[in-house]
Amino acid sequence: MEPITLRTERLLLRPFEERDEAALAAACDDPDIQRFVPVPEPYTLKDAEEFVRGVSENGWREDTMYNFGVFTRGAPGDGADKGGDGGSDGGGPGGELVGSMGLVRLSLRTAERQAELGFWTARGHRRKGYTAEAARAVADWAFSALGVERLEWLAQVENTGSRAVAQRLGFVEEGIARARIVHRGTRRDARVAALLPSDLGHPQPTPYLPSPPRG
């Protein structure tokens, strides 16, 4: 897929570029991120270069991962500071790095039509609603443009920050999967949740027959 840019009221979501590598390295070299996110520890500039120029670019080109850098809007010279309808277009460069948001484990060419939403937020930009705002834009795009019919979220049970974002977006928790995540050589339990197109007011292309409530 050709990389795209998404806008929200306060944010610009675009693929990472080489000029973002220093900011990316600084953000990811954070114990709070490394505790839950499978990034190198420590996280160096070389790691950022490999992600931006390899992993992220290849993900878009090969349709295996669609990753966005999340940036504030309204910086000098940012062409995205005019308007703001949540749509997608060429956009501007964006301001400060807020975090990263993306779709992984894509299954768009099968009947399942699923994807998983993953994200992290840089220190200094947490608890401002940025991550939920970006997540809503990516979820709307996934449902309307990609035809995703089930968007999953999972995180270690102890990751309360990620869970709060998922809950704010409307993900419905489905339980705890034992030993679901392998992190730093150890299997961890994970909360699993899902969001359907109808949860955000989008059509549900494939009819959904929910199980009857337990008596």
C-alpha cells in the first residue's frame, strides 16, 4: 500500500521519515516503553534507523504492517494546521513526536479481515488524550478504507495505560489469554479485546450473529 497521512483535530499521523530518527530513538529509550513494548533495550539511533528505513517502509510496501508516527499539529511550516476533518491527504511534516500507532498482524485478504492495533506514547505526552485520539483515527480508517471487520487489541495484564486507551475507544474485553505474549524471554498473560465496525458506527459487511446471553 502507498503510505498515507491521517489528520485529527490536534494530531498528524504519517509514516516515520529519516528526519524523525533522533526523536524516535530518544522516545523509545524509555524504561516505561521498554517494559511493555518489544523494542531493543537500550534503544539507539541505529535501532531507529533500522526501524524507519527498513521495518516501517517494508511494512507499508509488503502490506504486513501499517505504522504511523503521531505528531502534534500547528508547528511552524506545518501544512496540516489548516482545517482538520480527520481525513487523509498529503499533510505536512507535523510538530513534536507524540508516539507511534499502527496496524499489525494484518489479515485483509481472507474472510477474517482482522488487524491488531498497537501503540506507544512518548514521555511528556501521556494523559493528554492524544493516544485515544490517534487510535480513533486509525480505527476509522481501518474500518472504512481497509475493510477491517475485527480490530483486536492485546496487552500485558499490568499495562494499565494501554488498557485505558482501549477502553476509551470502546474495545470490548474478551478475557485474559494465558502466556499470550513473549516479552524479554518470558511468557506473559495478556488482556484481549476487540472493536467491531458497528461499535464506531460503521457498517458491518459480514453479518454478525452474537452468542446468546448466558442465563
